Amino acid sequence: MVLKIPLEPLESSNIAAAGYDHARQVLAIKFKTDGVVRNYAGVDAELAQELYLAESKGRLYHAKIRGKFPAERVTGPCRNCKAEGYVGDVCGRCGTDRHFGVERGAGEPR
């Protein structure tokens, strides 16, 4: 089952939104380039807060998060219309199929 963390929009040229699950210490980040959401495990609350407050969220992401925490892609395309959505959910755009999982290397954006 995919962990869906509520996301808040962020002002950033790279990151569309982020959310944090305090109990599990998981940071979810949605990227502007492709709409993909990845969950980063083991991120402490201080680092998550630092991301929210950073002047350059993309710079902080690349310096302190990307490649430093296990990442899991939790969204994928719809087989029918290719819209991005949470893996296993019925597509919100076409409603005819479910989103499926896609992995790229170690789960990092390219």
C-alpha cells in the first residue's frame, strides 16, 4: 500500500509541493518537471522544516536530501491516458484504469 502524505504547495522552481509524516519520518516531495511524488524515509522533522523555510528549496533538496535518504516513487502513469497519480488509484483524469508503479534507477529523478 502506498503511503499518501498530504502535500502543501511550495514556492519553488523545482518542487511543486511537499508533505511530512512526523510519526514515520517520511518526507514527500512532488516535482514540477513531471508531477512525480517521491517519499523519502528517515528524514527528521528539522530537515523537513528546513526545506519548507529554505529560500531555494531545490538547492536544499539537492544538497541535503537527494541521494542521502531512501526514496520511493509513489506515483505513476495511467496505462490509458498517462496522467500521473498515486500507484493503485483509479485515474482521476480518464477513470478507466489504475496508475502503475515505475522505477528509475535508485528512485531518484533524472
